[in-house]
Amino acid sequence: MRELTEFERYVIEEKGTERPFSGEYHLHDAKGVYVCKRCDQPLYLSEHKFNAHCGWPAFDDEIAGAVNRIPDADGQRTEIVCSGCDGHLGHVFAGERLTDKNLRHCVNSVSMSFKALDDLAQNQSTTEFATFGGGCFWCIEAVFSQLAGVLTVQSGYSGGDESDANYKAVCSGSTAHAEVVHIEFDPKVISFDELLAVFWQSHDPTTLNRQGNDIGPQYRSVVFIHNSAQSDSVNQHIEQMTRARLWPDPIVTQVSAFDRFFPAESYHDDYFAQHGEQPYCQIVVKPKVDKVKQLFADKLK
């Protein structure tokens, strides 16, 4: 989250409004993307913008899934907020016939930042993300941390709400979360398919809500997919492994759309590296690490 000025907090967090015709983007017409000032989530494309002569930036469309609509406190209008951080953007109006889409997002300039096309091309990330759940995250973090092309591996929780994304709640098995690792990787060095190959070998995808003595829905086998290409890859892998009968029992791995990742408490970071001599690490984690080292020797750092 970006640190906000006092006026930015007034608009974004307290649902205030900037004066008409005063905003930076009121008559702005450069090519690029308008993003949330607080969390940097892309909201609108420059081609969505039009001059509504209302004093605020106006857009007749949005990037899919970027904007949430909620009833305004005045009981009449519809407020729009960033879907990533719930920051106040402005209001949306329909039926004014100002454009063919017959829609106007009236947005405070101060709620947004702008990224020009040239800057986006220069700064476009070459890394991708993968999110896997395969039992205790201490195990799978240790496995993926040793692979070349894997830039970061962070233990945490996905599949549930922020309110109960903590170790005690998740361990109760009563939340919707799975223990996962969130991986940033360089696809020029290691592909998502290769990460999947390691994933299948690092846990048992046929045991429902269980890995060894770790029992509960938080230990389920799951892949949280970040795009359609990942979805296709996971489903193809499962189909191929099922046809080949690599396991005596059916594969029960869930394939779910990635929503949000909540980092685990800091004492879980690099747990195997920090506590490798503990019995659990020696008995459970180390054999998985050694197995992957043997099977994927050409992929190690």
C-alpha cells in the first residue's frame, strides 16, 4: 500500500470528493493505464476515458474485475471502489447517453495514478507467479526454494478471507484457507509446467485433505491458478497422469482461481533452513527435499 497524503486519505479512505475541474486527470488524454493511487491496481484504460464536461475524469468502461459497486450512503447513488483495496474512487451513473456504452464512471483524480504506455513497456515485469498447496507449507517452501529460476517463495494462506488468515485459525481447519506457497519465478529459466512437475513429486495429490499425519482441509492439494494458461496446464497434467495411472488412487487436487494471498507470520519464513535439525524437519521435510534434488538435479540453483 502506498503512503497517502492527508488529502488523499480524505478522498480515498474517508470517501471525500475533490473540487470539480481541479483534478490532475480532468482533461488528461495521454495513452496508458489509470491505476489505484493506494494499491496500484489497474482500473481504467485510456480508451475508456471521455470528456463528460462534469469537472471530473469520466470513463465509460473499466478493466474487468477492477471496480466494485456498492450503494452509496446517500441512498441514491452507486459508489465505486477499487476491488483490490476498497479505496473510494467516485460514483457510477447509467442512462445519461453520453457515449454508446451509456455509462459514466465519475472518478476523483486524486484516487488514481497514471502509467504511460512507454513507461509500461519499459517496466513490464518478466516474472510470473504460481501458488501451490500441498500440505504443510514448511515442506513445499523448502522444496521450491532450491530451484533455479525461482526468485522468491513465501509461505502463507489462500482460499479464504483476510479475517481468519492466521496460523491459529487456519490450523483449526475451520477456515476456507489452504496452507500454500506463493512463488515468483522467471519463466525464461523455469517454466510453470516444470514447477508443476516438482509439485506433483513433492506431495501426494490423491489424499483428500491430508498429507501424511497432517490432517485437515488446510492441508489439501490445490493449485490456485493466475491465468488461463496455468489452468490449461494443470488440467492437462491431471488428465495425463490419470491416463498413465501414476497413482493407484484418483487425483483429488483442486484447481481454483487465485484471489488473494496472505503471507504467513514471519516466524514461518525459511523454516527448514532455520530449523533443519528439528525432528519434523528431519523426518518429514528433508526426505521431500532430497527426493526433488535427486529427480530434478538439472533444475537446482
